[in-house]
Amino acid sequence: EIEFHKIQQVELNDVNKGLEEEIKVLLRHPKSNVRLQLFPEFFPSREKCSPDMDVVLDIPKQEWLPI
């Protein structure tokens, strides 16, 4: 009976390792990012700037009058 439980414990540990790997893959997948799915306007996809790229700031040059 002890041997049976030792074998069962090893099998369960193997299953757990497989499930942990599957969870890591799912967490890296972009469709599983709930925040990105619910609020895409707050997480826009932007290109990253390299040190030699120019930075372009989108600053308004006019102040609009309140209506």
C-alpha cells in the first residue's frame, strides 16, 4: 500500500508540473490579459523607441476656449 501511494504521488507531481507549464504559457498569451481585453484604450500597442530615434511629443500648440 505504501508503494502504491508513493507511485501515485510521483504521478501527481508529474501532472502538476505539466499544469504549471500550461499556466505559464496561458499567462504569456495576449488574449488571456484581461486588463488589455477590457480596457484596450489604456493599453495601446506602441512601438518602443530606441536611443537613436527622435521623440515626437504630441503637445497642443493652441489653448481652446471653453464653450
